Amino acid sequence: MASLAPSTQCRFLFKKPNPSILPSPNFSSSVIRKDSPYSKFQLLKFTGMVTRNVVVSAVTSEKPWKRYPEGETKGFVEEMRFVAMKLHTRQQALEGEMEAKAPEEQPVENWEPTLDGYLKFLVDSKLVYDTLEEIIDKASFPSYAEFRNTGLERSEKLAKDLEWFREKGYAVGEPSAPGITYAQYLKQLSDKDPQAFICHFYNVYFANSSGGRIISKKITEEIPENKELECYKWDGDLCQLLQNVKDKLNKVAENWSRDDKDRCLEETQKSFKFYRYILRLILT
Ligand code: HEM
């Protein structure tokens, strides 16, 4: 499933994967070299085991937002991605480490989506993108202005998709609790904590270009004429657009203290939680 995701292709276009830093898909701990940067991580004691060479991953011993040491040299986006990937379930992404519990965490291929549910998802997603894009336009903190006109914006595309459904005679409702709650949270957060807000900005846009595309493939057969929706089309090369945003994120985060960065990483869990409730609409 992961191989279908365009962001996987993008990732390998821009940097060579380094197997020594990729977590094993099957094990929650990996043996590492003594001189590896992982030696900065907390090493746990296991009865009867040599402890120096064992690093235990986020899922077992550490908060998922525990600092990813490679980020210091490779840029802060590496840290944000590291934390986000761990918060996926194993069924969602190869690097995921969470157990699937809720319906929307089950493998997408086993989902039984409904078109009504998907329309609710699009409506609530639009509210979230409208809100993110208004916040960025208003730029109550100067760093937000860096993220204007990135080409990742989804608000107008979603408006076109919803209009198409209306023209086809479908009832397109108003936003519901999951979207409204997330939008309110984003507005409040963006006025007081730019680092935490930027975590949501990263996760929501990058989720759409990876997991969002996987979901869209699953739902296409439910859509009249198997129409490919506008919200999964980008003007320009998606890999390049994503890379440009990563470069900007890295640049903005260069001015952040370690505390700022950790607060941003810590927010990832909230982003997943809010967004999951919106995803769940697809299955209603
Ligand atoms: C059904 C739900 C989901 C599926 C199937 C899914 C799937 C994936 C996959 C396969 C990747 C890997 C792309 C790669 O290898 O580079 C990925 C990346 C990512 N996902 Fe998800 N995801 C889901 C939900 C979410 C949620 C709820 C969020 C956060 C709100 C999220 C945020 C991200 C981020 C930030 C990345 C990194 C993208 C990149 O590096 O370009 N995902 N997702």
C-alpha cells in the first residue's frame, strides 16, 4: 500500500534512504552501532541483556515526540516526519508503530466507505483547509507568511469538488462536529503558539498528499463516473511543491529553540487525533 503513495516516490527522489536509520517494520527495537547517533537516546536495561547497543523505539519506551537526533543535521522536517510516521498504525504505513483500534485505523483496503460519509469528510476537510489558509493569509506571526501560495492549498479545489457533487444532485451538508472542533482549535492555537500551529500545518497538508491519496483510490469506485477529484490534483509537480514547503519549514525552524521544537513535535499527537475524527466520517 505504501508504495502507492506519491510522497514515498518524492522522498526517494530527493534523498537516498539510509537503511541504518530506518526503523525495522517488524521489531520495536533495533541493534545499533556504538558510534551511531542513536547513542544519544535513552538506553533501557533488560534483564540478562547487554544494554549499550539497544535502543528501544518510541512505541515501547519513549514519548513519540522524543527528539530524533538526525534532525539536528538534516533539518527539522526530518524530526516532524519521524514523529508522524510512528503515530501511524502498522497497517497504514510501513514505518507506523501504533496498534489499530478505531475503525479508521484499520487497513484502508478493508474499509467499507459510503459516498455520504465521504461527502461529510470532504465538507469537514474543506472547513479545516479554509481555516488553515485564512490563518496563513492573515499571518498573525511573520513566519506564517512564508507558507502563502505554496501550491499545496486545497480550499478552492475542495470547493470545486463539492460544487460538482451538488450539480450531480447530491446533498452536500454543513460542516459537522469533527471539522468544527478542529477548526476552532486551530484558530485559537495559531494566535498564541506558532510552533504548535505549524505542526498542524505540516501534518494536515502532508497527510493529504500521502494517506489522502491512498484513501482516494479506495473511494473512487463509489464516485459517479469514477471521477478523480480536484483535491488530489496539484498545479505543478507535487514532489517539488512538497520539497519547497519542507525547505521553508526547515528555514523557519532554524530560529526555534529546542523547547520550541519539542513543543511542535509534541503537538503531532493532537493533529492525528483531530484528523482521525474527520477520517472516521468516511465510514459513517
Ligand atoms: C487512513 C489513514 C492514513 C493512511 C493510510 C496514511 C498513510 C501514509 C503513508 C503510506 C505514508 C508514507 C509516505 C512515505 O513513505 O513517505 C504517510 C505519511 C505521512 N502521513 Fe499518513 N496516513 C494516514 C493518516 C494520517 C494522519 C491522520 C496524519 C496526520 C494528521 C498523517 C500524516 C502523515 C505525514 C505527516 C506523513 C509524512 C509525509 C511525507 O513525508 O511526505 N497521516 N501516511
